[in-house]
Amino acid sequence: MTVLLEMKERLKLIYSKSEVFLVPIVKFLLAFIVFNTLNGKMGYMAQLDDMKVVLIVALACSFLPLGAIVLFGAVFSLMHMYALSMEVALVGLCLYLIMYLLFFRFSPKDSLVVVLTPLLCAMKIPYVIPIAVGLLCVPSSAVSVGCGVAVYYLLLLVTESAPNIRTMGEEDALEKIRMLVESFLGNKTMLVIIAAFAITVLVVYLLRRLSVDYAWTIAMIAGVMVNVVVLLVGDLYYDINLSVGSVLLGALLAIVVAKVIEFFRFCVDYSRTERVQFEDDEYYYYVKAVPKMAVSVSTRTVKKINSQRAREAAGNVRPSETAGRRPQTGRSASGDRTVQERNERQSGRSVTVERTTSGGSRRQSGRAASGGSRTAQARSMTIGKSADLPERYEEEEEWP
């Protein structure tokens, strides 16, 4: 679960950083799929059934609100209807106006639902829509779902009636209109699906709003069961010949999609639920707080370390001195002192060395030398680190 939560946080981070580019790309792809599907299902106007036109209109929709896809989709379908018959285009325009008034009155912000519903119906997976809309939207969004279903069955009716409409002459204009209107309003399959989807949206919305544990899971399971039951009852009552297998597979797919939506939208930890009670002058408040499940994304910082400089800093030796120095096995004490004096001088210290020997070339310390030997009697070294921290060291050694 931690891996999934980290993946979720990374996806959210990527989306927040690239939202300016991702949203237009998604709009472009959605518009391209919608217009290509319309041209593939209808295709009566050759001027619109052109890839260049589709690309230009889809590119324009990528920079416009989602309602532009609905508008251009309606224009595309009406122009194809007009190429088939002017009466068909007139009927389609009237139905679009009625659906637009209902849509604008109840759910003007659900343009995406109106676009996706007929598209998923054409892909034979429409049962995902009511569950997702019930989880993410409000009850009035059932109107948008119903409009999307009506648009799909209107286009399906036009494509199925196209051979009969082409055989009719101009004098049969009223017959064309009457046939289309009666066929549309008498489509029992469409009415059953609209009713089932509307009831499912309401049930899912009401259940997922409850303050019980696992409310979203209960809502999606109950919504799928209600949807299947209403569809099967409508099939038995109106004999609409629904495929039971496709309905069950669609219900399973709807649950999978709903769980993905729940993971990204309502991922909470019920094991850490808290209940708080407090009051003011007028009310008592009973609050149930359920924390969200989230993890912090780990970040890696790479720091480059120069090993040569680290060794030089530890030994306090310049690179030129280390490069020119040769390894010696038997260095004398004077050589050691020379290196030590140089190191101390590099570190900002002052060194004063006083030596006393028996030779005439060195300063006498007052102590007698024995037998002409050149034995060093004493050496005092004063090392001053700084002005405020003086230190003195004395040591004795034999001078060669």
C-alpha cells in the first residue's frame, strides 16, 4: 500500500508541475476521439470526414473550455444529418435545443459527462458512467447522464434509418419527421437505460455521503446492484433484449473504475478515526474525523566529494608539496622538524626553536658536554597558536 501511495503522490506532483501542458493535451485527445467517432459512425458529409479538419478543430478545442467539445460535436453531427436530409437535421436541432435547456438549467458544469456518456455507449461500456458520476458529482448530474444517453440513441437512430430516409423523396418530408420523432420517443431501451442510470446516480450519491465506515465502497457496490436490477427488470417488462453477460461485465468494470477513483479521491484510514464532541451557546456538535492516507515522497540529494581535497584538508598539505615529496624510510630528526615547521607555518602558527649543543657553532646552554661528544643536552620549543592561546612544549632528544 505504501508503494501505491508514493506513486499517487508522485503523480499528483507531476500533474501539479505540468498541468499547463497536460490539460490541453487531454482536451485535444478527447476532442480528436469524439470527432473521429462521429465521422466513423455517420460520415455523410465528405468535407467533414477529413483528418485535417478533425485535427484543426481538435487543436482549437484544446485551448477552449470543455463546453467547446460539446458544441463542435453537436455541429459535426448536425452537418452530417443535413448532408443526409434537411428534415433529419431539423429534428436533431430541436432535440439538441431541448437537451441544452435541460442541461443548462440543472448541470451546466457537467460538459465532460455529456461528452463521455455517448462515447462510452459507443464503446459498449456505458455502465461506468452512473457509478463515477454518483461518486464525483451531485444528484442533478443525472440530467447530464440522461442527455448523453439520448444523444447516443439519436445518432444511432439516424444511422439505422439512413437507408429508408434516402429512399424517400422530398414530398415525404413530414413522413421523415414523424418517423424519426416516433422512433426516438418510443425507444424503450433508451428510456430504461436513462431511468436505470438516474436511479443509480441518486443511490450512489446518497450512500457515499453517509458518515459510516467504507461509505464509498458500500455506495459503489449498492449502485452496481441497483443498476443491474433495474436493467434486468426493464428487460423483463419491456422485452428490450439486453445482453445479460455484457451487463454483468460492465458492472465488474464499473467497480474497478470506482475503486481507482476512490483511491485518488477518497483514500482514508478508518483505523485512525476520531470522534469529537463540543458545544457553543446554541448547539452541540458531534464530529467524526477520518484522516486521509498519505505518505511523504522521499527525495535523494547527491553530493559530490573530491577525495583528493579531503585528504589534503586532513593532512593540511598543499598539492604541490605532496606531489614533489618522495617517500623516505629513514628520515632524520631535522627533516621531520623541517616538515613540522612548514606545516605549522601553513596553519598560521609561529615556531621558535632553541638548541644547545657542545659544538662551537651552536649556542651554549650552560650545561657541560662530556668527553668531546656532541650530545644534545636540551631543546626548548615554543609554539604559539595565536595571541590569546599560547602553549609551550619541552622535549629532550639526542642531536646527531
